[in-house]
Amino acid sequence: ESYKERRQVSEDETLDLRSLGENRVVFEGEIIARLKYRERPRNGYDVLGDATKPSAEDDRFEVVLGEGVEERSFGRYHAVVAGMPKVDVIRNRILINKVYKHTGDVNFRSGNVVFDGPAEIAGSIDSGLVDVAGDLLVRGSIRGATVRVGGDLVCLNGVTTGTGGLIITHGDVRAEFI
């Protein structure tokens, strides 16, 4: 089980479709992952017929903890810092990325991007909302979207928001053209 399985419906039972595609940010102290076994350990018997109890240490699944993650109790992994969790099931590794990296374009399909820190968008921002507290690097262009940046905005291509777009930044803006 991980942070991704949290309920995505608000208290008033509404659902923001753009938020469904949003990658989740975790905050300090929040649980990132919890080990769950398909079958709970059961009592058994040794060769002499004496009852045995399973040991938590015998069945311990080894997890490699990366930066920003700690195990506070057996099988429960918490964020030490805010960021984007990365759970690598192949290498049994959990870590926190302090910079959000969005692959592809931001649009209705990908959902909104909201991150409390710096971010990088590998593609373009076509529509929706991008709201980051730090600097933002956009490797493509910015079109009719709302973009709020707490630091500097760097757009490697151009910005053409039209009448439906809005850009708010607390730092410098650099782009090929606006």
C-alpha cells in the first residue's frame, strides 16, 4: 500500500478530474508506504510437534531507504521531508525527490501539477494548472494554461497564453518569446 492509494474524493464527495492525473506530493511525517502480506503469518509446529509463532524478523522484507525516508515502525515508511515519493518495486527502494519532474506535456490527460518546491516539465504546458512554490523549468512551450510560480520561470520555447492563459511569478521570466 502506498501514498497513491489515498482517497481522491473531497469531503463534499466531489472529484476534480484534473487532479486524478496529478502526481502526489507527500509532506513531512506522512506515511509513504506500508508493507502488506498476502497472507498473515500463522502459527505452526516444529518437528517435535510443539507450537511455534512466526517471528516478524524471520519474514522481514528488506527495503532500501533512500534520501528523505525513514522506517518509524516495522513495515511503515514515512517522509522526513516534503517531496515527490519514488517507490521502486524492482529494487525495493523508497526515496523522496525534492524536485518534481513531470514527463511529457501538462494537459487534461496528465492533470494539474501542484508542487511545494521546484519543478521541471519535460514537455509543454497546454492547459490546466501548474502551481509550484519554487522555480519552474519548462522544456517546451506554455499555451492556454494558468501557471503560478513562486520563483523564476524559464521556458525554453515560447509563451502564447491567448485570452485563456495566465502567468503569475514571483521571480524572473525567461522565454524564447512571449
